[in-house]
Amino acid sequence: MITDAFLNQCSSLLTQNDELINESIISDINAVLAFFIDKENSIPLAVRSKYKFSMALSKLRMNKKDVESSLDDLTISDQFKDLDAYIEWLRRNKITREQIEKCIKQLRARKKFTGLFLDLPYIEKVIGDFNSNKFDNIDKLLGEYDQAISKMYGRLSEEKRTESNNRISSLDLFTDEYGPVLNQIELSYSGKNSISTGYQELDSYLNGGFEPSRLYIFAGSSGDGKSTLLLNFLRGAVERKKEQNSGLIDIYVYITLENLIDESLVRLYCSHTDQNISRVIKNFQTEREEIKRVLKNWQSKNNSAIIMSYFPPTVTSVADLSVYIESIRNRYKGRGIIKGVYIDYLDLLMSGQKFDLHRLEMGQVTIDLKVLAVRGCASEGSNINGCNSWPVISLSQLNRCLDVKSKIITKDRGEITLDQVKVGDELKRGNNMWIKVVQIFPIEKKKCYKIKTKSGKELICSSKHNFPTSDGLRNIEYTGLKIGDKLYSLKDNK
């Protein structure tokens, strides 16, 4: 319900000349007030005139009108003659920075609350249909419920992201204070809160490593070692040099949707001890207790904790990961702080929304992961020394293809092979998701060549692949790479 006190807060914020009252805050006030436009019964009769005034004032401020011009426009309006004394009070009323921050905090809480109610009617309908058996297909009903919950999560996550950046959404370079923006520059580019990649050259390029509130995606083809690289990043973060000891444990969350925990654990152990997996498995009875001892001592020595978790692919959303990460924060509250989140890998996540094209869904997943990266700061507050956001580091698959005889499930034709797919078919992905085929691209087979060097190394390439030779770049098709040419080797520098 709209109260007189809340309307006074909104109007007071809208009539202050303070850098904190930026476009984002004005937009939030307008959004909260607009929520009640078609809910007149929830506005007490005694404050309806003041509500309309506050709504009109927020619209003027959103249209870039300054405080005095906005009040002048409303003063000469016959609609608000009964509020002359109130408008005059607003002209004289100056509130402190502390009071402004308190009002903004209450405004954000209101906006979250009204945001929940935007999705509540739809969720109630889905639950009502279930309770009264008013549905024909349980899978469709569950899909609608998942979509409603994901939409609610997306709305709340966007609120979190906005909160973390609302003080720097705009800047008048001539009249505004530069303080909040300069603080954010220091936070983003100082490197103080970065976590190491484990590779000195990459750290140098990335301003000290992976920075909080950012999403990093590393892509490669099947078998390129993406999972191994991600585990190496995790190892580098644990072993990074700490600038200062906060007394809190550094927590690193490793989420895998591809390899099970046992495989991820043995890979991490082999990375740390520089051993071959086959050797560890061959001597597993000896290594069994050693794995536990070495990894526990390693974490203790570096004041770190690694939390690994497996989630099933294609049915897990970023919302699921967010809930899981929040549970970790609660478990380690007062004892540890999340420093990084590692996800293997992005393509196996679902968005929770319906898209005809997989690439559009992956775009939404990417947006959700970006929001996940800034949620810590939005929840705990952001400052230069203690920002509790984290970087999200993930992987993406390039050029993964299925055999033309691979079996897939369609909505109308049942199980068919890939070469039988037609435009218009709906292909099953995950439990309750169907992807419609809108275009089919013909397969173009290209000739490949195998090159064998004097040392015995074999290379497979296309006819257009350029090799550095002693006579410049050469390829088979255009520039005549031939037997006897000397290829440049980075390792031997010749």
C-alpha cells in the first residue's frame, strides 16, 4: 500500500539537487509509483492527490527537467492547487546525505517488492491450474512454471545488477561530482581485487588477473584442453600472492556440468602435483590417501577452500547456480568470502526461457552469468577494499558436430536421424524444451592433407592453411608449399 510517508520520501528525493539522485533513482521512483496506477483501491483516499503529484513530478524529472522548473510547472497547474503549501515545503526542505541514502535504501526495497508482484499472478495461475487439475499436459505446465520462476529470478537479478552500478549510470562532466565514478575506476582497474590466472603473461594482460564483477569466456574445440585450462586457472587463483590477510578463507566455487566430481578431482590433483593421470590410477591404492592429504594441506597453506559441485547438463539454469552459490555464502558467513566462480561449461546451461534458436538462448545464459558476477557487490555493498563480487570464468564449445546418423527426438515425428531433419521440425533439448529448425545448411566436405616433418611429427591441415617457412608464409593451394620446405618451429626458433 502507498503511504503518506513514502510519498513524502519520493517527492523529497525528486526535489533534491544531489549527485545521488541520478537518472536511475528517478526511474526507480517512477516505476514504483506506476505500479499502483491501476490499483487505486490500494491508495488511501487522503493521499491520492499527493500520489498523482508525485507521479507527475517523477515524469517531469525523467524528462530532464530540473527541480525548480518541475515545481514551477506543477504549481501553475490547477490540478494541484490544494497542494500549494506542500509544494512550498518541498522547495524549502533540504535533507542530509545520510537521510538521502536511507530513503534510497527504502526505495530499492519497495522496488524489489513491487517487482515480485509483477510475476506473482502468473505463478498463482500455474499453481491454481495444478491444484484444480486444469491442465492437459504436465510437461507443459512444468515448463510454464519454470519459465515464470526464471523470469522472476531474471527480474531480481537485474535489480541486483542495477543496484551495484546505480551511482555511476550517468555523469555530467561539467557540473557533477566525479567521486563515485573515480571510485569505480579504482575498483575496476587497480587490480587489487583481481585473482591470478596462474599465467604471468595473461595476468599482465588482464590487469592482474580475473577482476570482480566480470565474466570471462574461453572457447575451443573438443579435446583442446578447456577443462584442464579451467582447473589450471583454479590452481593459479589458490596459489596467488595475497596482498593482505583479511582473516577470511578465500572460497573458490568450481561447477561442472560435463565431468563428474571424481574426474575433476583427479585432474586437479594431477595439475597440482604435476603427475600423469594414468600413473595416479595405476598406483591408486598408494595415491588414495595422498590425494586427500595433499589437497587439504595445499588449501590450508593458501588459506583457501575449493567447493566442487556437479550439476546435470541442459536442465540446469543460472538461477539454480545462483541459489547454490548463495547457500555457500551462508554456510561460510563470517568465515570466508567467495573469490571466484568457475563453470565447465556455458553451453550446457539452460536459460529457463523459450528461444527458437540455440544461439539466442546462449546469449541469454551469457547475460545471466554477467548478472551472477555482480550479485555479490549488490548484496553486500561495494567499496574499494571489500567488494564481495567475484569473477565468473567459463568455457564455450566451438564447432561440435554430430554424425549424420545420430538419433534425435522430434516433437511430431518421434526419433529420427540427423540427416532426416527438416525445416519446421521441433527438436527436443532437455526435459521440457523444444527447439524449432528454421534453416538447414548443406554439409560441405573439404579435402584435408597430412604433412609429415623430418622429425616424424604429423600435421593435418586444409589446403589453405598457412605455414611460416624460411621463405615466408606458404600453403598448399595458393603459394605452393612443397616437400623440402623448412617450417618455422617456435620451440626450436628455427
